[in-house]
Amino acid sequence: MKKVFLILVLISSFSYSQEIALMKYNGGGDWYANPTSLPNLIKFTNQNINTKIKTKPATVEPGSPDLFSYPFVHMTGHGNVVFNDAELLNLRNYMLSGGFLHIDDNFGMDEFIRKEIKKIFPNNNLIEIPANHAIFQGPFVFSGGLPKIHEHDGKRPQAFGIFENNRLVLLYTFECDLGDGWEDADVHNDPKEVREKALKMGANILNYIFSN
């Protein structure tokens, strides 16, 4: 009974929380990459899709009980990622209790993060999310699925997900550099239309979280 009550309380807190977080992980990867990306995404969504997210994102570690305070946690970087057993369990419980993890490969994380995702969900495979999924349909339409923001090696951008009971609980964006497109304009000197495309896709992700 206590366990059921705890889960209900967590789900209730997700319904009312308007704060999102950046994950600080171990392993040596630069979890702190793209420092202006989340603040810019928050500003964009608050102005364009009527969210009321706190302007400064929190920072949370994967093993912290504070993880459950945030309906959306963003993770990025270029290098190694390592979760210990307690962190793996905490992350799994977080997502199964209503939380959502977005992992954005900033080019170089892929070989490491896929192994860690498999440890979190050993019985689930990453599934490519089709372009007709709700996350690409509104409030901004991306008829071709995940947009390409930065080019590295000619591969197409892909969005992968982990689903539990038909609910998307983990989104992994690959060969896209979505977070780079959220950064201040002078960081990568991206054209305005490229930054807007990235921010609109980010807004779709947050809209999906707050409306499901």
C-alpha cells in the first residue's frame, strides 16, 4: 500500500511541477555541454506554447531522490557515461513512475550511452520512433521526423525511444545535435531558421511531456 501511495504522489507531483533539469552524470563525459540550451528552450516554450517552466533549469544526479521532482530531465555530452547500480535502479524507477528522460547525443556519446540504456531497461530495445508519432505532430509539425541540426558524417538524424505500456519514457536523439540548436546564436553561428527548427522540435518534446 505504501509503495502504491508513493507512486501516486510522484505522478501527482509530475502533473503540477513546472521545473525541468539537466542530468549531471559520471564517467568523464561533458554533461555540462551546451550551457545555454535549456534556458533558451524554456524561454521559447514559455513564449510560444504557453508553458510556465521556471527559467533556470535545475541540475540533478541520476542517483538522487530529487530526480523524481522533475517531469523532464535532459542529458547531453560528447563522451563517456557510467551509471552505478543504484543510479540504474533510480533512473528506471523514475521513468516507470511517470518521469521522462531525453538523451541528446552531442556527437561522441553514442557508443557509451547505448550500453547504459540497456542496463536501465535490459528487457527493452531502443525503437526508432516513426515520423507519425505525436511528438512530431504538434504544436509544430515535422512530417519527416527528427530534424537535422548539425552535420557530422552524413548520417540521417534518428529518434529512438524506450516504451513502457505504450508510453514513451525515454527519448534518444542521435545524429541531430538538437541541443546545439538551442544554444545562443553566437555559439555555433547557426542560421536563424536552423535554430528555430531545433527550438520548435524541443517545444514539441516538452509539449508531449506536459500533455500526456
